[in-house]
Amino acid sequence: MGSGSDTMELQSNRGDDAHGAVSSHYSVYETKYQKSLRHYLTREALPKESNYRNLQSIVDGSSARPTLDELHDSTYHGQQGISSNAQTDDPEDPGKKKGGKVIKFGWLEGVLMRCLLNIWGVMLFLRVSWMVGQAGLWQALSIVISANLVTTITAISMSAVATNGLIEGGGVYYMISRSLGPEFGGSIGLMFTLANSIAVSTYIIGFVNSMQDMLYYYFDGLQIVDGGLNDVRALGTGVLVALMALAIVGMEWVTRVQMGLLFLLIGSQIDFLIGAFVGPLDDESQARGFVGLSAVVFNENMGADYRPVDGQEQGFFSVFAVFFPAVTGIVAGANLSGDLKNPGEAIPKGTLLAIAITLVTYIIYPFLIAATVVRDATGDVEAFQDFIYNNTGYLNGSLTVLDAPTFGLDNCYNPAENITECKFGLTNNFQVMELISAWGPLIYAGCFAATLSSAIASLVGAPRVLQALAKDKLYPGLHIFAKGYGGNNDPIRGYVLVFILSLGCIMIGDLNLVSTLLSNFFLASYSLINFSCFHASLIKSPGWRPAFTYYNQWVSLAGGIMCLAVMFLIDYVTALITFIITVALYLFVSYRKPDVNWGSSTQAATYVSALKATLDLQTVEEHVKNYRPQILVLSGPPSTRPPLVDLGQLITKNISMLSCGHIAQKMDWRQRSVLIKRSNNWLTRHKIRSFYHLVEAEDLEKGALNMFQLVGLGKLKPNMVLLGYKSNWNKCDRADLKAYFNTLHAALNMQLGIAILRVPAGLDYSQIIEDEDAAPPTQPYINGGHTDLADVVDPSLQQQGQLAQDGTGSEASTPPGSPSTERANTVVISAEEAAANAKKKKRRGSLSSLYHGPGGAKLSKDVMNNITIFKRKLKKATIDVWWLYDDGGLTLLLPYILTTRSNWSGCTLRIFALANRKDELDVEQRSMATLLSKFRIDYGDVIVIPDAMRKASESARADFEQSIEEFKTDDETGDGCTLTETELFSQKDKTNRHIRLREMLIENSMEANLIVMTLPMPRKTQVSASLYMAWLDYISKDMPPFLFVRGNQQSVLTFYS
């Protein structure tokens, strides 16, 4: 067996190496030994396509790639075979198998045919001849080439985007949204849907108008109703109903009908070509300006002859604006990307080939038109016959056909009425192609085919774009259009909406302005397609690897700019309307912040810009004027200490960096991931812009030291640490007390500022409030939150008050119980009931919606006030600043920043300072006031304390002595926590000063809303942890919210400009 296994491995490896390179017997061989190879590799998985599918697709658990834990840890018994990033797909995913026949198209019928039908529109038959008459042949060719240059560049960019991974349903919307992000994609997707919906009615009205012309010329003015607007409404409604029925029947029948229309469209063009080479068949055609191939006429039509139309002057750009819609329609195939067998191959091939074919026709036809038809003709058959058959000058060759009295603008002018009477010719008659053709009715059939094919393309394309947009849930209320029916996931609901919109526009009947707006919508999407390609190339994301490599980022940028220019050239008013609509929709989606992750180039750009800015910041010299408090909050899980995190947010919001630090014991990757995700979700839900850092360490001191050294990037790193006051310092284990005290030393050793917050009700609310992310929604909800931290962090740490609390302690009336105690008193609530409770409490903008008790219970008003102490708005409040020692100004800067916040803007600063000499109180008070004025800091009052060194009262001293009694020892060696007589004697003056500070606080600051005081310096080797904590405790006990602050002795304030 051993040798057999070795042989098997050797042969299998040979098969792998040769796979895809040589003969097919290797693939047969691999299939034969696949089971044995998988058995030999145990948990390892072979590379296969299913392991790299979209995260939203269904992955078979038996064949998915194993997780890293499964491979690395032999004792791991997690969920076997399912990668941690595997997710279930959307219930409406078109990839799911449904009943009905699934129709997928290749590049020929799926893209090329649809693009040809859309590009060869009514403009081909009605406006190409007019363009030649106005602009002349050379400028007409310039217009054609310029317009096709825009569409070609756009198609190249679209090909690059389309081949950078699998393209699903949604066409242009899908490509733009996945490339540039939901903001751009959502705005263009909605506009594109509306534009296509209205375009259906536009094309149908064009069909009806052509039908009316044909009935008038060939059926003696036959009318349906009144020959006018009501005919448009009646015929248009009937055509719309027929097209709607065709779309609902299915894409297979749509393709069949469009194939027939394409043959009809090609046949009409062949009819035109035959007529151009054969020439006029009767004198009437010649009298109307069609003289056949003529060098004289060709030379006459070379130059431009711009004339007013309906009172408006014409020029190169106005004619360009009229012609440009004739080359749009290049996204007709891309809009049906979900119905293509291989979109990445079909879209580039079919679109570019369609542009090439139509470009050839748009170049040939102007040549033939310029060589066969004059610009102006009266249509007077008798006058033309008299000139041709009786004029000796024409008969002997001294005159040309252009000298006929029926041709030329001069022969059409009526001086009496000051009008021109030429009704025929290139500039006067839009039916020139019908005049040139061998059989006129076939040209009308071509017009019908062009209009109906464009209408069908818009009718089946718009609902699919809407369906893709609805599935992404970028706009409220659109989700009802996400549902599909049948094997092709047909968007029937979208069809109904497009039908209603189109019917309403058909009832209006006049869509001239709307038609121009449609072209602007299409151009806006073309511009964003080009910008998508440019942006993705510029960012150089490793994920940008399009299979179509014939693109250039700068050419794409030029194409995007050209599209914008064309928008404004066509009509600057509608261009502005399009721009405003795009911006409004962009801002709406941006405001909603949809929870999507598409790997767009905008996301990549965020990384690139952040990296560049961080690196650039390295070269920026620090200056006191640019100082910003960058705070590391030792918060533990942020959800457990909201007031501490809220204070950090209040100080740093919009001006500097905030980081939340959590120290925990060893855990595996899954537990870390769960905890990190929950904490980040909590920060996001509470609109706190902060980084969350989870560090594993044996105790608080080591974990905090690691954070002080490693948190941050470059100069974006904390320069001060904010932590909670350890209220159980005199009851906790001595090792915990020492770890907390050493953490302060570590911060000072790292030249960090320190802020310690103490609030009367405590900071730790982990046993009072419930985290919404505490339990998976698919599991029964456990009241008490034991599924939150208890499952991730060692319960003993919570009992010790060490890691789970990060040393902040709690002053709540009921101390947090151990997890085991909490589990014993849990009440099980179903997931449905918990969801119902959540809906009841969700009132946007209300603080009560952010916090709730176990099982969704409403918290009392007092508890809510304590939790949201730094979120609530204060009116006419007071912040007392006890700036005792010069720490660089941080003690003064932080309260000033608080007064700049909207919630605390009504606060008044009162500045307290110690007097140096009792006999110079007025001088020192004026000096402090002058200094504050130079610092540009508004204050309400400056108070200088004259007798800080006076001996404290005996009762106060006795009270302090009682608080440290249990820490006293006769052993002079000490352990860092015990108090020796030597230490007490050496620190007696400082102890007295701190006792006096409390007496002065009671006299002056008991009514303040917040007290900020310079933190006493914990001198190494001179003061023990117990004595230092006793100082802080005695100063701040039973006081309003208290914030000790100590800077790093570097100036953070300056009065220089």
C-alpha cells in the first residue's frame, strides 16, 4: 500500500503538471484517480473554480476549501469543509435553479444583433441626408467619425470592465456599480431605467409617425382617428401592448422577432444601395432632386451650407447634436448581460464589431447621398422636363443638371412672401433615402424595423437594470422589483412598471425635450463607463486584471471628457438637469451608506489615498499649533463602557484619531473575529468614528504596554491614553492594583498624556445593557448576554476585574456578577420575540433606541442619563478646570475642546489655579487671565487659590488615614502596594495638599457638571500604588464627573501665530 500510495502521488502530480498543456488522456487519468488523491491529501483541497466563486453564491460544503484552522490545528473540530467567508446567496439569485427553460445567448444573437438594431435607428433613414445637406460631405464625415470615436472609446472601456471578472444581470448598472461603487452605480442605474422606459414611448411614437407618413403618401391620406395626436395615442397603445406581450412571452421570442427585424433593416439598406447605383427611374424623382451619380452634384455637396431651421441657426455642433443619437445603443447587448452565455467574451466582441459595421455604413451612405441628390429642389416635374428635353444648353453640354430651374436655392425663393418654396432636396426633405431607394415602401419597412427593434431593446433592457438595482437595495421601496419569474428570472413586475411609464408618455405624444434628455442620460452612463476604466487603471489595484487588454487609461479619460462635452453641446440645459439628477441620487445613496462590499475602485482609491496621506504625514514636522489629542481609550469591549468611549469621541470627533483598546487572554482566530466584528458594529451603530484594537496578553500591564508601542501607523498614533478610574482599588487583588498603577507608569514612560475618568454611577454597564450583536439572530436569544463576552473571554478575568474591565472598575449600585451567576438567572426569548422588541424600540435619532436592557427591556431614566452623560446636550453648564501644574496645557486644552462641541457649547469654563504667593493674588489672577486671553480661550472666571498648603482639617486627615489603614505595614521593604512609615513620612506634604484639594473642591466645585484637574505625578520608586490611588480616590470621591489629566510636559498651547 505504501508503494502504491507513493506511485499514486507521483502519477497524480504528473497529471497535474501536464493538465491543460497536453493530451486528453491525462484528464481521463485524473478523473480516475481523483478520489484517491483527495484521500491522500486528507484535508487539503485541490484548486477548483467553485472555491473562487462570488461570496454570494452557494458553495457546496462537501467540496469547499477548508479553513486555516482546520489545516493548521489538528485538534480543531469546527464546521468541517465550509470556509468562514461562505455565505448563502439571495433567495432571488438568478443563479438558483427555477422552473422553466433557461435561455442564454452567444455574442452573435445576444450582443451584435441587438447593438446593430439599436445603432441603426430612425436617424439613419431621416437625418443622415439632412446632415450632408447642412454640413457638406467633409464636415459630415467629421461628425460621423467624431461621434463613433466617442462610442468606440466607450466600448473599449466597457470591454475592459466587462472582462474583469464575471458580469451578472444589470448591464451598465452592474458594471458601473461594481467598478465605481454603489453611489455612482445607483444614480446611473435609476436614471438608465427611467431613460429606457421613456425611450420605449419615444421609439413607438417614431414608429407611429412613420406609419402616418406612409398612410398619407401611399393610401391617399388614410387616417385612424383624426390623423394627428389621437392617432399617435391609439396606434401607440396597440403597439406597446403587442411589444409587452412579446416581452412577457420570453427572451427566445424577442430574439426571433428581432432577428426578423434585423433582416428587414438590412434589406432596406440594400434597397437604398441599389437605388443609388441604378439612379432615378422617372422624371418625378429627378425633379425632386435625385439625379443619380453625378460628379457635379458631388462637388457641389462637398462644402457646408448651414441654414436656419425653425428660426434657429445651425452649425457644426448643432448638427453633431442631431446626429449623435444615431450612434448610441452600444450598451444594448451589455444590458442583457445576465442572459449571455459568456458576457466577458460576448460584450467586447459583439459591441466593437457592431460599431465597426455601422461606422462603415455611416461613411458610405453620405458619399452616395452627396453624389446623387441636390440640396434644393422644387419638385416641378414639367419645368424639369422642359429643361432636360428642350434646353439646348443642357443638350449640348454647356449647362449641367444643376442649372435646371427646379434646382438651387435661388429658384425656390419667393420675394413676394419672403419664403423659400423648395420642399425637396437634402436640406428640405427628410425622406431622401426613400427617394433614392429602388422600392420606397421597403425604406418605410426599414424605419418600422428600426423603431420597433429599439423599442423592444429598451423594453426588455430597462426592467433587467431595475431588477439588478432592486436586488442591491440601494433605494427604499424598489425591492419589490427584485423578484423574477421562470427559468430566465424574467422581471415581470419591472415590465409592468415600464409599461405604465411608457403608456403615460405615449398619451402626452410630444417628447422632443425628453428625447434630448434621453441622449444625455445615455452619455452620462458612457462617461462613467470610461471613468470606471480610467479610475480602476489609475488605482492599480491587484484585482484589476481585465482579459481585454486593448485599452489605455488616458484614452478612457479622454473618452469620458468627450462624453461630457457632447452632453453640453447637445443641450446645456438638459445636460445640467442630468448632472443635477446624478448628483442628487449620488448624495442620497451616499447618505444612506448601503451595506455593500463590491471591491470597487472607489474602495481601492480610499486605501491608496489613505496610504499616500499617511506616508506624506511622515515628512510633516510637528508644530504646537497643529497639535491634536489622539486618544487611545482602554475601553475593553466598547459596548461595556459607553461613557468612556463617548468622552473620547466627544474630544476627538472630526479633529483627530480615536482608538478603542481591548486586552484579553488568548483566544482563537474565530473568537477574535467575532469579537472584532461585534465591537466594530457597535461603534458604527453608535456613529463613533474609532479604530478597535484587540490585544492578547496575560494581564493589563503587559497588554497596555503592547498597545502603547504598536497602536497607530506612522504619525497617526495615540499621544494620550484615556482610561477609567479603578474604583475597586482597595478591594481587588494586589496584583491587579499594581498592574493598573504600572500601566500609568508605562504611559508616562512612553511620553503619553494620561486622562482618567471617574463618574458617580461608574463606567461598566456590561451587566445592565444588552449588546444587539451579542447573539446570532438564528439562535434563541439569551437574556443576560452570556453569549457575548463570556463565550470569548475567560470568565475568571471578569471576576478579577482585570482584563474584561481593563482596570476601570465599576461604581454601579450592584457590582457585576460572574458569568455563571448571570447564566443561572437567564430567561430564554425566541429570536422572533427579540426582533419584535427591537422594532418597538427603534426610533431613529433617539438615544433610547441605542441602549436597552436584557430582552429589549426599557432602561430607567436615571440609568439612561448615566449612560449618555457625554451624549446629552447641556445648557448653561459649568466645567471647572483645576490647572494645578503646568503639564504643557493639556489640562486646559481638553475642556476647551469640549466647549466647542454642539452638546457642550453652552458650558462655561471656570479656571482654578494655585497661588505662588499669598500677597500677590491680584497680580497672579491678572497674569492667568492674560495668559488665557493670549491662548484665545474663553472663560467665565479665573480663581486663584491662596492657601493650598494650609494644614488640612483633622477630620479630613482622619478620614484619609482610615482609607489607607489596611495597606499599612511595619515591613520597611514594601512590595509596591503596602505603605511603610518611611513612605508616609516622606509624602506627608503631598498627602496634606491632596486632602486640602478635596476641601477646596467641596467649597467651589460641587455644583459643576464636570471637573477637570491636573493629575498628580506618580513618581517612580517614591510613591506606592496604594498611596497614589488613595490620593485620587480621596480627591474625586462623591464628586461630579471627574477627569484627571496629565500632559507629557510638551506644549500643546501657544499664543504665537
